[in-house]
Amino acid sequence: MKPGDHVELLEVAGHGFALDDHKGNDLVFVAMGTGVAPLRSALRHVIKSKQDFGQLIVLYGARTPDDFCYRDETDDWERAGVELRQVISRPDGHDWSGPTGYVQSLLDHVLPDLKSPIALICGSQEMITETRDRLAQMGFAHDEILTNY
């Protein structure tokens, strides 16, 4: 940009997550790409009062390993007791030994072990729809699936 260029600002997207309504539940944060930003705020809030919640799990998908945001914080999340699982969708040409595919593919490996999970989802509309549909197939009620919009 250069001086004099116009910047368009949009309204805040999303409505946040009513975390206090879900105390005592396991929280599963499902994010792809930059969708991790709103979930990061929610996760930071929950970590401060971790004793009020059950297990905390972050399922995070990106195109490549280089596309993961907040890499400097993920060790802190794990030290705080958060289970972090990452997946990439474009492994070609990258040194990656973890799972490949889309973030919603991780649900089957995590959810069966949880007692009272609430899912918080943030990402593209397509990913949210696919994740919501998969969670419904797994028995989640509508009010157990929270989205950013």
C-alpha cells in the first residue's frame, strides 16, 4: 500500500464462544489455517482456568508444516496439558511424518475416548460444514457443536 490508499474495514465476524457455559466438559478445538486465531484466544482463556474443564484437545490442520501458526506457543499449550494433534493436506516436498489429510479426519481418533466433549470449530465454511456433519454422525447434539459464525 502507499499513502492515500483506502483500507476497507468490515464488521467483526463471529460471535465468540460461551466457554463458561461448558465448564466440566472436555473441549475439542478444531481449526484449519488461520481459523486457529479465534480458537487460540478461547484456548488461552480456558488454560487459565483449566481446573474448570475436562480434557483440552486441539486438532489443527494446515496445508504444509510451514503454514502452522503460533508454533512458538504450541509447546506451552502441551506443557499446560493440552493434547495437540496436527495434520497437513499437502505433504509433497515436506519433511513430515505426521498424519495427512484434512483436520476433520482426526475426529475419529480422539472423540471416542472423551466423556463429555464439546467441539469448537473455526475455519472455512466448507470445513465447518463437513466437521459439523461428521460430529452429528458421531452422536453430537446441535448444542455440543460451537462454531465461530
